Amino acid sequence: MKLENLKKIETGMYKTPIHKLENLSKKYGINIYIKRDDMTGYACGGNKLRKLDYLLKDALDHDCTVLLTYGGPQTNHGRLTAAVAARFGLKCGIIMDGPAPEKATGNLILDKMMGADLFFMDDTSFRNESSEVRKSKYKELVKKTTDEVVSMYKKQNEKVYLIPIGGSSPVGAAGYVTAAGEIKDQLEEMNIKMDYVFTGFGSVGTYGGLYLGAKYFDAGFTPVGISVAHKDKEEMQEKVELIEETNKFLELGVNVSADDMWIEDGYVGISYNVPDPVTREYMYMMAREEAIILDPCYTGKVFRGMIEMIQKRLISKDKNVMLLHTGGIPGIFSEGHENAMQGELWGNKQVEFKL
């Protein structure tokens, strides 16, 4: 189906602003801009709404009444799927990795506020197995859990629409193909030539959409993907295949080649969504220089990657660069990240005055 013929329902507030980060630009001697997809409007905002524009329309076209998706306990995609379900009169189910935490924090609180059903996959019995065994048993657990949850909803006379992790399917990725066109139009209005747009590289819907959209719309910028989790060769190949599949599904006619995808894997930190002191240093820098809050799982890593690449002269200072802020701020208030920041930001005795 051609991109122009693929229908959507706007679930967010667009066009999100682009503006220059004046203090950081002066600090590093290069023009640094930001695209504020943290300001898409609902449930604290974020990039996933652009994907859900198309996924929601497809779900409604198939008469579905439940949006069922996947993610970690602090999934931003799950939170925004819950938001879309609440706004459009559907149910939402989120299947989450790992056993249920004892305490709800961060996105989990918001998920429950919006009425989402949460299901947890306890993988503790095979966590210490070899990588190959873990992958096999994890796939088995996902299938078993999905079958049981779908069966539960069917007994309630509901029809389930399955959404992959991150909303990253050819339908969902269309959201960032069109976002590339939006960015092009905004930059032309601002009379700015953008050279590089930095974004997270995770489930690949956002990076892949930008990669395809930048070529399809001749937007003039190169997307740079900063990995938020380490990926082996098999996983990387799967990501490239998803981009190729999206290209074919949307009939974009773009030449897809892994050789011209710029992916950096050196800024993951300790691991995916594990509190990382270096990532937090960059979050604090952005907050103190520009009063913009980044998150510890995605945008903090992307910002770190962008700045360190500038410092290493991988990006020359005569170029214009832009950070895509994809949201994720509620993750700051998850237990692990909040505890780490408590020690750094609240560890010393505070100044008090008394009469």
C-alpha cells in the first residue's frame, strides 16, 4: 500500500516544535537543535504516538476492541498505547517482561491510572541458561502468555489487535516516515539546512522510519541511530529486514542498504534501562544548560552519543545537528533510576533556615 494511501488517526499533537539549544551550541561551538516529540500531548507525550496513528486506524478497521502490546515494566510504548485506548474507547493490555515488581513506579502508575490490564512474564526459571536457551524459552513464554491473554479477552467477547514491541511494524514505522517529511517542511520554513538527526536505535521503528523518510522526501539530513541496548548480528539483521519490509509495504522505492545506516553502539551504558552514571551526567547537563529533561533509557543515551561524537570530531563543527527528543520522562521516576538519582542529587544534607 502506498504511503499516501495509508490512513491514520492523529493520536498526538503535531507539528512538534524544533528550536535551537543556544547554551549547548555555544558550549560546543556547533549549531545544536532539538525536535520536541516529547510534546505530542497525551500521557506525558513521546514518539510512540506517531506510530499509533496508523496502528489505531488499522485496529479500528479490523473492528478490534483491545490493543494488546509488549514491553518492559517501564515501557513508554505501553503507556502511550494505554493512552490511545483510553481516548478512543478501547481496552489495553500490556504483556511485560519479568515478574511483577512489588511496587508500582514510573510508567506503571500511569498505565494503571489509564485502566490498562498488565500481564507479567516470569522468566526467572531460565535467566541463568545459555543465550540460545534463554532466547528459545523466552519465545515460548511470549507465545504461551499471548495465547492465554488473547483467549481471556475472547471469552469477554473482545477482539484483540496485536501490536509488536515499540509499535515497530511496517504499519507503525509509517509514523516516522511521515515525520521525516514534517521535519523537512519545518526546516524549510526556518531556512535551516540540517545535516544530522540523532535518535535512539531500539525496536527500530523510529530510526527506520526516519531513514526511509529522509530518502523518500529528500529531506537532506542523515539519521544517526544511537543504540539503547547491545544487539548481536542476528538482531541487527532482523532490524534491517524490518526496514526493508517497511519500504516494500509502503511502496517507497527507496534503496535500503545496511552500509549507509549510521548506527553507533558505544553509548548503551551498563545495559538496557539499567541505571548508568555516565548517562545521568548528560541528563543533568541538558537540564542545567537548557532546562530540558531527558530520560535515562533512551534520550539521555542519544544526547550523550551526539555530544561525544562531536567531541571526537566524528561530526565536524561546520554541520548542523538535531536531537530527536522521543519522550520517556516518566522512567526517571521508576524505582531503580530514582534511587540512583536520590544518591547523587539528594545525598548531602540540605540547607535549612529556621526562626
